[in-house]
Amino acid sequence: MAHSKDLFAQLEPAHAQSLRDSFPIEQWSSGDVLLKQGEPNKRIHLIESGDVEVWRGEVGQPDAILITTLHSGDCLGEMSTFDDLIITTTVVARTAVTTRSFIPEDVTEKHGVRSSVVTNLARSLVRRLVKTNDNLVAKHAAERNTQELLLASLMMVGQILVTVSLYVFLLPIAEQLKSVLPSDSLVSFGFIIFLTALTWEFQRASPLARSAYGLDFRN
């Protein structure tokens, strides 16, 4: 979401404040819905005081996701003012909230003020899209790492189970070799060595770090 100061960045502070004061004011109680997902919106809302929550999905339902919390000085609804887009989130007052709202046509064109505000609004939207893209890339990278760890773990468990099955299969043969072996535990000891080597080789060839398997003995 943009900050209201960003929208009036090229204006003198007194001029920007006078412009904000000219917009109609609205009062909201805690729990009131300022914007509802799926509905049209043509106004940009400036938060004068209070906090609001931005939700994706129906608020109060298990699948609803709290995206962020906005505070005094933030603005909302700016994206839906372009090309008659519908609102993609629901905004609910977390506390008592005071807002001012406007449409670009409410801003005077004198001295290029409206063009400046619209340009700043477009810049804010571009920054938000870039940030959203970066967040998605980071999220997908984390999900990919999780999937790689799960796949590697399943493959490792599969190899261990195959090795254990082979050990059980060879036990009858080991009984026949007891008379020539110096110790009854030699077969079991050999199995442990083989399983350890198999595990170590698997994690060495894996793209994941040893610490992902709990095998980093340096710590």
C-alpha cells in the first residue's frame, strides 16, 4: 500500500495538507468494512488515524488470510481506481478509524497538481508490484527447498528400507557362517558400517547441505 505523503511528494507541505483537508472525511468504528473484496471501487482512501487490517478471503472464515495492517498515513484502494478494477482484498477497521477519500478528478489540474498525484500513484503501484514479485519469488524458492528436502528424505528412507530388507534376507546365510566367523556380531557390525556408508554417500550426493540431515558434526 502507498503512503499518503508519497502521493503529494512534489507539493509544498502546506499545499499538500490543504489539499488533503479538502477531501471528505469519514469515521469508522472497529470492525467496520471499509472496502470489500469483489466489489468495485473508484476512490482512494487516506488513513488519518487508526489501524485497518487487509484480508484476502471472507473475514472470519478459516481460509481467510491476514495480509497486512495499515496505519495512519497509509492509503488504500488506489489500485482499483485504475480501469474499473474490482477490489482484491477486504479492509476492516481494527480500531476506530478516520479516513479521507478522493478520486483523481477531485484534484485540481492547476499547475499540474493532478498529473503529479497520478504519476506518484502510478509509481507507488509499480513499487508494490515489484515488492509483490520479490515476495513471490522468495516464497517459491522456500517451497522448492522444502520439496527437495522431502524428496531427498523419502529417497534416503527408501534406500535404508531396502538395505534392512537385504539384511533380513541374508540372516539365514549368516547363521551358516557362524562357525567360520570370529564373532557372532561381525555380520551386524558389517551391516551397520554398510548402512552408515550408504547414508553418508547419499547425503554427499544430495543437493542439500549436510545440516539439512542433521549430519553436520561441526556444530
